[in-house]
Amino acid sequence: MKPRTPLLLWALALAGCSEEAPNTATGETGGPAPDWTLVDVNPDSATHDQPRGPRDYAGSVSGWYFAHAT
């Protein structure tokens, strides 16, 4: 690794920690992202065939993964 690489990585990480990062969907700073829902297609899920979105998990930590298969 080059000597400047750790400094560059640190600077990029620090830049991503801004509290007033713009919302890329609306261009506004701060506040929640736009609300959206997707239908749960997992047949083993308790919420199968129901629309689910971030609002369903307000107040808790959640991670979102979107996959596509053909």
C-alpha cells in the first residue's frame, strides 16, 4: 500500500460522516428519505404478499438488500 493511501481512505471516511448530507432522492438536506414499499415475495416470511418498507421499521435499526435474479 502506498504511504498516502491510508490518508486518502481516512479523508473519504470522514467526508461520509457529514450530518447535513443531501438526500439524493430529493436534493434536500436532513430529514428522512422518501417513503416506499415493496411486496414481500418470500414464501417463508410472516409478511408474505404484504407491502413492506422503511416506515414499518421506524425506531429500529434495519438493513436493506435488493437482489435481482432471472
